[in-house]
Amino acid sequence: MANAHLILRAGQGDEHAWETFVHEHQQAVFRLAYLLLGDASEAEDVAQETFLRAFRALDTFDTTRSARPWLLQIAANLARNRRRSAGRYLHALGRLVRFATPPAPTIAETSAERSEAQTLWQAVKQLNAPDQQIIYLRYFLELSEIETADTLGIAHGTVKSRLSRALGRLRNVIARDFPALREEREV
Amino acid sequence: MNEQHPHDLEASVRHRAAQFEYPPTPDLAKALRPRTPHTTTRQGKPTRLRYVLVAMGIAVLLLWPLAVPLRAAVERLWRIGAVEIIVATPVPATSTPAGATPTNGSTQPQARIEGQTTLAEAQERVPFEIRLPAYPAELGPPDQVFVQNINDTTLIMVWLEPGSEQAFLSLQVLNTDMIARKLLFADDQAQRTTVNGEPAIWIDVPHVFEYVVPEGQPQLQEGRFVQGNVLIWADDTLTYRLESALSLAEARRVAESLQ
């Protein structure tokens, strides 16, 4: 199994295997951290810390498992801890002062679709952490149901129902605060 | 009548999420080398140092159930008002641990904190005038107030993050008749500073915080594992403990704004 072999060699100090391993998963890890934290520099820190922790645990990792859900789980936990600590004061100050650099993503929105995607993200961020996470994993990162379940540490069969509930709560948020996202059809 | 069909919503979310534009993914592989002794993070802090800090935090957390109650070899003892800062080497005790439970975030109020009350009622109960931070200007009164039944003189005020149940600032006020302890594992973990020109201590590494009950025997049932930043200062009669994620400069501004 290529994945197992790569992890084994990376754990033994093979730099090439380690770089390959990181390259394979860094985008997903970084993107999840970015979705959860909303800041690229914080996301980079979390992603880096994720791989540091993963490296320390490579010796004990079950190589029959897929590494990506494991890495994403680490990243999500780190992001959650970071949300509880440094940087959150800035959100409180956001009520009071305007920052010179807007805290929102700085990517220029050159198309209506990208604008709608950003608006969707703002809507998802109104949900609780578990709802956010399952939506990010399944729809933003496009993980399979099995990978989503493994990342969240839940039974495979419960992903659909959890997603359904999360989408229901998202629908309420959209109806209340983001009417531009509503897609209506006549019944 | 218009409605959003569930499948339409899912399809819409899936489509829009696929259009989401992310910042460029940094090349982490170059920054992370197995067994590389020094690698800098984005902020320029050595990764090795972060390893050490994380390891210390984890070590304290792992030692917690073994070391309670602690019998520490005291190497150095500082005191600010009612708070003792002990730098010690913990020695695991053989007795059964007390009921202390570490928390993962210092700025989270524990669900089991007793004595929740209102600011007005707290003012009637504590034997000192309650002063509130005037900085930031719109901080306002605390969202949660507790008067703990430890000599009835511990006041805890918590300010929550907007729209959230998570705390970002808590201010404890201790009467100097009682003692609280902070346990550190190296004397460079506490930084001497000042508040209003008076001595103060700044701690921004994980540590153990406990109250000492009146009999003088440390009981870690009230102990907490603190991960946030803490500024401790005192005036003639009261000791203040500001727990947050703020920098030292910001914490001092809050501390010096009490009125």
C-alpha cells in the first residue's frame, strides 16, 4: 500500500517521503484551517502545527487507515483551540474599531459566483462548530461520506442525517440573514 | 408560494462551495523537515521553542492526575498580593487525586463554576468596591459574575466573545486574606512587570492555578490548568488576576483602566 509505505518511510526520517506526504495533504489541511479560522496566516500556523504533531505520531499511526481524515482531525482540533485563545479578542474589538486591513478574505471577488461562495461562507460561519465542520468537509473540501465520517469520528451511516440537519439550520440562517442566497422556485 | 427544496439547497451549497476561492496554500514541506533542529514559523518564532512550549503544556496536563495533590520541591516563591507563584519540581504523590479537572482554555468559564450572580448582588456580598475595566471603551459590564464560596471573597467577572458562550476575558478579585497559588516549572515562565507602577507578574505559558483553603492545606478541587495569559497585580487590599488571550501591553491597559 503506497500510503502505508510513504508514512513508514517518512517516520523513519526519509525526507523525500515526508515532503511527498506533506505535499499530498497540505492543501486540504490548510483549507480546512482557513475555513475554520478565516485568516490565512493563522491557517498556515495551524497547518504547520498539524504536520508537526503528525510527524511526532507517525510511528504509532495505523497505516491501514487513510491519513487525510487523521490530519484533518488534528487540524480541526488545533483550529478550535486557537479560536478559544489568541486572536479572538480582535473579534470583540471588531465591534469597536475599524481595522486598517479588513479581516475578511482579501481575495478580489471578480465574479458573481465567487461572491456568492464568499457569502455562503459567511452564512455557514453563523452555524455551530459541528455544523460548520461537516459542511466544510463534505461540500467545501469535497470529502467522501466515509472520509467525512472518519474525520469527525462518527459512524459512516450518520453523515447523511447530520448533514441534513446542518443544512436545515443553514437554511434558516440564509432565510433570516442572507436572502441573496435563497434559490426560490414556485411550488 | 416559494420554497427552497432540500435537494435544491444541497445542490446550491455544493455548487457555491466549489467556487470558493482560497488563499494560496503555503509550501509547508519546505518549512517542515524531519529532525530539523531549528525551523521558523511564520511569525519568526523558532519551531523548536513552540515544541518546547507545547511539550511543557502537555507534560503538565499528563502529570496532572499523577501529581495531585502535589508535593512540590519549592525552588522559588514569589508573591503578589494574595497570589503565590511557586516555581517547583512536582513530585507525584501516592494518595488519591482530588477532584480537580483541567480545562483546555483559560478563557472558558468552567461549566461547574458555582456562585453565579448579578453584578449588583455581588457588590452587596463582597467586602470591597467592585471596579470594572474602562478599556476597551465599549467593553461594558461583565456578561457573567460569580462570587465563589472561598471565604466568600473571590469575585470572578467574565466577558464573553460577541454572540458566543466563549469567554475572552475574565477578571478575578481576591481578598488578601486568602491565598491562591500558581505553579510553574521554570522561573523564566513568569515575567515581572508593573501595573500602575506597582509590581505585577505576567504569565503566558500553561500552568496550574489553585486556591488554598483557609486551613492552609492546598486542595486542588478548585485547581485549574490554565493555558491563557494571566496578569497578576495587587493594591493594598485586593489582588487582581486578569486571564485572557491579550498581549501584555493590552492586558496592562485593561488592568490600569479599572474604575
